Amino acid sequence: MNTNPKKFSNGNHPYDAQADGSILGPVTVIGLGAMGSKLARTFVNNGYVTTVWNRTPEKAAELVGLGASGTTDIADAIAASPLLIVCVLDYDAARHILEPIREKLSGKVVVNLTTGTPEEARTMGTWMRTHGAEYLDGGIMAVPSLIATPHAVILYSGSQTAYETYKQVLESLGTSHYLGSDPALAPLNDLALLSGMYGMFGGFIHAVALAGSEGTKAADFTTTLLIPFLQAMISTMPEMVSIEGMYENNSEHKRLKTASQQRFSTFRGNARECVKIKRNRNFVGRLWEGSL
């Protein structure tokens, strides 16, 4: 049995016909930093006809060697595929790249996986729709090495039609979560999750330093005490959050509210003692500056 995919043509776009008759349509990746390169590599590895573009063309060489098509002309990159994946430094960079060829965006689906704010996402979504493109904003909750593994989670918001049309393509990158039609929802939740992560890492740095101020070894403290304690605390988070309206005007709501107030009162007291001992040992400011 011949397992090699056959090449077909649809206009200017080659497609790979799989053994089950399904078609892998083309995709263009704009931006080949560490994350963009990993996204493009994943598409190539999964059999998608992949076109890549980067401001510095040298970054495309390895991907071209793997089977991607490289171009130095952004207009050609746009024309090559109906699905455009943008992963660049920031929204200003994305807009700077796409602005000169905005008339070529009509009929395209643009998935912007660039990190930014909810306001930037809404503005970009409006701009894309003005020029005839379907727009999805996204937040990648993973480092490049986790892409295409079960540990990669990517948040999407914006055009539901675009998401449903290309869901299979997007899920080759990691587990996808569609949050709604407002483009702002993906970056909002992205930044909220990152806030939780950075708070956790900042707390970890402080905890290890505090324990180490009396000679406790960081490795022992982390594995034996800190991780089990934090895991236990994480398990209490659902109790700390009540769904709006679920317990309104009943005794369960009042019980949860009272328990939550008591818990946070305890937290404030404990936090004061933590701040006090850190100030006494003269390393609070230095550590925070180092972790930001």
C-alpha cells in the first residue's frame, strides 16, 4: 500500500490528500521567533502545506529544509494560504507587517497568537473585519517545547466560524479552548493565567529564600514541604470562588461568604507576619526586583 500523500492543486495551492480522503489545506506562519518556528515546524510535521515568512529570511532556512515554503515577500505569504497564523513580538509589529498589504486580507482567516491586551485584540479584530478578514485572537499557555504535546493549551476568541472551520488545524498545536466571539477574551484570560503563574513563582522565590536564610537546603524544602503544601492549598481554590448568583438569597451563600471572609482575614494576618520577617532579614525588595 502506498502511504505517500498525493499532491493535488486547488488554484495556486497544493493540498495533501490523505489515505482517508481528507484534505490538509495550506497554512501560512508569519513570524519565526522561537514560538513561531515551533508552530511552523508542527504544521510541517503534521503534513500541512506550510508557507513561512519572517522579517529576517535567514530564520526560515531550517524550516524550508524540513519541507516548508519560504518567501521574502509578505504579499506572497498572504496569497499562499487561506489561513494565516501570526506570532510576532507585539500587536504593533503585527499591524506594521500587515498594514501595507491590507487589501490582500479579504477572505482570509487570521489567527493572531501574539501576546497583547484585551483592548489591542478588540482593535485588531475591528481592523481585520474592516478589511474583510475573519479574526481569531489567541493566547498560548505553553513554552515552545510543549507545543504539540498534551501539556500545551491555547485559548481562542473571535470568529466562531473561523474557529470551527480550522479547529482540527489549530488542535495540532495543543488543546484548544474557544472562549467566545469577543476577541478580547483570549488575551484577558491569557494575562489572568500568567498573573497567577508569576505570583506563584514570585512566592516560590520568596519561600526558598526565607527558608534558606537559616541554612535550609532549597531542594529539600521544595520537594518535602513546599510542593505538598501548595498542592493542598490549590485544592481549596474551588471553595474560595462562588459562582455569581448560584447561592443568592439562601443559607449556603451566606455560609460560603462568611467562611471566605474568615479565611481572607486569616490570610491578611499571616501575610503581615511574612512581610515582617522578610523586612527584618532585608531581602524583600531585592528579591522582587529580581523576579520581575
